[in-house]
Amino acid sequence: MDNSCEKVPIHLKVTLTIREAAEYSNIGINKIDQLLRQPNCPFVLYVGAKRLVKRKEFEEYLNKMLTI
């Protein structure tokens, strides 16, 4: 059985793209991009020039915030 076509559900991924994080959180892509550019952002992961969102840290950040 070939599992290469099966997608990992977003809630099981360790990191998310900006688009996935937007879909997951219902926050706009531009806002997430803005948050990732902040110095010492607790949920950004750089893979070369690519920025990914650490899902668990992103969730923790959102749980602590009242407004963003």
C-alpha cells in the first residue's frame, strides 16, 4: 500500500506553513506573517529562508493572548 499520497492532518503536524496556520487558527495570512517577523517570535522555525510555524508553540501563544 502506497501512503505517499495521504496527507497528515494539520492537528498532527509539528510545523505548519503560513497558509496552514491561517486555516488552522482562522487568522489571516498577513497577520501571521507579521507575527512571524517580530523579534524573538516564540513559534517561528527557519528552514533556510523558509519560515514555518511551530504548531504547539503557536497554540500556546494564542491561548495566552487576549488580542493580536
